[in-house]
Amino acid sequence: EIRNYERIIDLGNGRGEDGGMPITFGRLMETNDLALTSWNNEEAYSNRHKGRLIAEDAIENGKLQFLVGTVDKNGRMAIYKDGILIAEKDDGQPIVNVKRSSNFLAHSNYCKEDPDFKGILDDVRVYNYALSAEEVADLAASYNYNLPQP
């Protein structure tokens, strides 16, 4: 089902507007758009525009998908689906190097406003560098798609 701002991951120290500096990857509002967001201050508008990359209609409910979001040190943001680049921007926001202690899978730092992810997450990984397109393609090719469908 479509649930408002469902998170795949939310790494931060609380809400972005409260200085939480979150890095989020998940559903945008109540759409099938997939959003990758990197906050670098408390100002909501700039972080939700400059710091956000959106892959329109990327989410297919009820289907197993291999999704990857990357942000490099220069702010280049990319989203891949099943090993294929589906959205990118070169002028996003790099990840701010701060300790993040409120880190979630399938849950949000905006927990009162956003419902938990409803579905199956498998083989979630977080790297300390941006994967290259080749690395993403290799990971997708090695992934076992013979898992039971939700």
C-alpha cells in the first residue's frame, strides 16, 4: 500500500528542522516516487529541494526491487533500480560528516508524522563512500531475485 513518507532508511539525529542532519531514502509523500535526501542545515526548503533527488514512479508495490541511493563528496546524487540509473543530479548536497545516533530501517526520525515501512527489506547496506555505477550493476547482478514475493 502507499503510505506517507515511508522510509527505507533514515540516518540522523532527529528531525531535519531540529538539526538532525538526516539522510533519508524512501517514499515521497503518498506517491510511488522514491526520494533520496541529504540535509546539511536546519532550513527545510533548501534541504528538500537542493538536497533531494526524486525518481518518479520508481516504487512498484508488491514487487521485489533492488534500490540504491548514492551521494558523493561533491553532492552528486544518484538513484538506481535493479542496477540501472533512473535519476541523478550533479548539484545536490554532500553528506555532512557528523555522528548520527538516531538511525532506522523502515522507520522515520519523524515518527509521529510518518508511518513505518510496510513490506520486506532484505540485504540493506550502508557504505561510507558513493558506489560507482559499475559497483551498483555488479551488486544487482549478484542479488538473488528468487526470494518469495511479498
